[in-house]
Amino acid sequence: MNKPVESKEIGRQIQLPLSKAFRISLTSIRIRFWRSMITAGGIFLGIAFLASVLTTALIQQHLPGPSDPAVAAEAANRRTWLVIMSLVVCTVGITNSMLMSVTERYKEIGTMKCLGALDIFVVELFLLEALILGIIASFLGWIVGFGSISLLALATHGWAVVGKIHSIQILEHLGLSMLVGGLLTVIATIPPAIRAAKMPPAIALRVEI
């Protein structure tokens, strides 16, 4: 009769505030810095490519002279396909990197679960860590992609073309890039996070890496 009450009390005991989980995630990123860089590198490259394609499309809108609509549509379709494929490859790479990270952290996961951490807590930690990496890597990737194409256009066409890009369009592309990067990183981390959460603590503690 007392089981539901006991379960609810245990759930309240192990629940950590978001600020504490955020600090734990930052500490984990700092301790495993190079592993985190491998994870972030995938989304960095994908978002840099996305930003370069978006910026190229913006610049082409302001180029002088008529353009063939059929050729322009074909080029746009080709760019869209390349962006989708690059982001899929990046997502697979992030999943692989996070799976390796879970393998390296078997004992840590086992210790947390022995101390009372629920499965959802382990999942939240991994997802929060991935979201932080995804947002930072997406921002840096956008700067590299946007900056490189803008500098190239500035050298080729001059300020008369680059200066026509509206700041609102730039902010929209920045927001889109960070949204896509953060979302893909979280989606790619869901399978490794669930695998870590479902691991029995006794087995996790016995694993030798």
C-alpha cells in the first residue's frame, strides 16, 4: 500500500535543479574536453556548411544581371540536397561520438545510479551536455561559414553587393543555424543517452575500459 508514496518520495529526493544539472554538464565537458571537441566538431562543420550555403544564396539575390530561373532553381535544389546530406552525416558522427563517451563513462553512470539517480536524470544530463555543445558549436560554425563567404564575396564583388544584405536576414539565418544545430545534436544524443540510462548499475561498475 505504501509503494506509490515511497516512489514519489524517492523521486523528490534525487531530483536536482536545472542550475545544478547545468553545472554538472559544464564540469563534464571540461573534464572530457577533447572528447567534447570531437562531438562539437561534427555539428560545427555541418552548420558552417549550412551558413555558407545560406549566405551564398543571399549574395546571389543582389548580384547584377538577369539569371535563368531554371538554372537558379536547379542550383538551389542541389545546394539543399548537399546541406541535408551533410547534416545527416554530422548527426551520425555525433551519435557515434556520444556512444563512445557513454562507453568511457560506464563507472560514472553506475556510481550515479547506485547513489539513487533515476534513468530520466541520466538522460537529462546527457541531453543537456549535448545541447550546450550543440549551441556553442553552431554559433562558431555560423561565424566561420558566414564570415568566409562574406569575405570572399567582398573580395570578388565589393561592398556594393555585400552591403545590400539586410541585418534582419543575417539574424534570421543565425537563429535558424543555431536551432538546427542544437536540435540535431539533441536528437543524435537520444539513443546513447537512453542506452546509458538503461544500464544496470552493477554491470556498469564491473566494466573495464
